[in-house]
Amino acid sequence: MITTRRSAFTAIEMLFVLGAITVLTTLLILYNRVGQNQLILFSEKSKLVSVIYRARSLSIQTFAQSSPPCGYGVHFENNTTYSLYKNQSTGQACEDIEDGISNSLYDSGGVIETYTLHPAVVFSTVPSSDILFIPPDPAVRPDNLVITMSTTDGTLSGTVTLSDFGQISI
């Protein structure tokens, strides 16, 4: 009598393989979401740094103008929105800002562009003061500002620091 052997997987082997695939897929999905949030946070920090550099660059470009504005800066409206603006103050008001006497840096009439953060990112601490680059140096107001951004779920955060000399570090 000839016996034939059937080679097949048993039910236990199939359940084990399906369980392992499920665990690996779950880990991959969770890791992908964390990686996605890291990319979004880094992208938003880079956009903010780009806007701050643009304000500084616009301030330096005013050197050749006959009647330059008081400066260019970044205004933080709430924990998800910020604007690039031009401070159009003149005369004594501009000198008061340069000397640190006046804290009214933001000029709502001079908004150049408004930016909104990705829905997954917020400013953890909204800076109480705006950033203003005063030409021709450009001098920076305020000194040593730290801007903290985080994901809405609070798992990741990052900072952008602006020194009193205008140096930006991430």
C-alpha cells in the first residue's frame, strides 16, 4: 500500500503567522505616525525660521531707501498663526522702539503675509512680544527670544531661539 503525504500548514501555524504579521503591522503604523509628526514639526519649524530670515533680509535691504520703515518683523497672533509685517512708524516712535523705550512693535497695517501652522502643530508658548529687525544693523527686538512648538498631542516639541544679535538656532 502506498501512502501519500500531504504537506500543509496546521491551524496553529497559520494563527501564529497571522499574529506575527498583525503585531509587525501595528508597530509599523505607530512608528509611521510618529515619523510623520516629526516631519511635520520639523517642516513647520523650518517655515518659521524662513519667515524670520526673510524679515531680517527685508530689514537689511532698506539700507538704500531714502525713507526706510522702522523695521520688519514677525507677529504671533495666537498659537497657530503668525505674520510677517512691516513697522511703518516714523520719527520719534521709531527712535523709541530702537532705544527699547516703546514696546509697540506690531503694525497691523503693514502685514505682508500671514502663515498658519499645520493642524498637527501649535505654538506651545506664544511669545508675548513680536520679533522686529530694525535697519540698518539690523538690531533685534526683543533680546533672546525662545519660541517653542509642539504637536497637538504633546508628544514632540522643538524650539527656535533668536539671540540678541539676530542669530537663529533650531
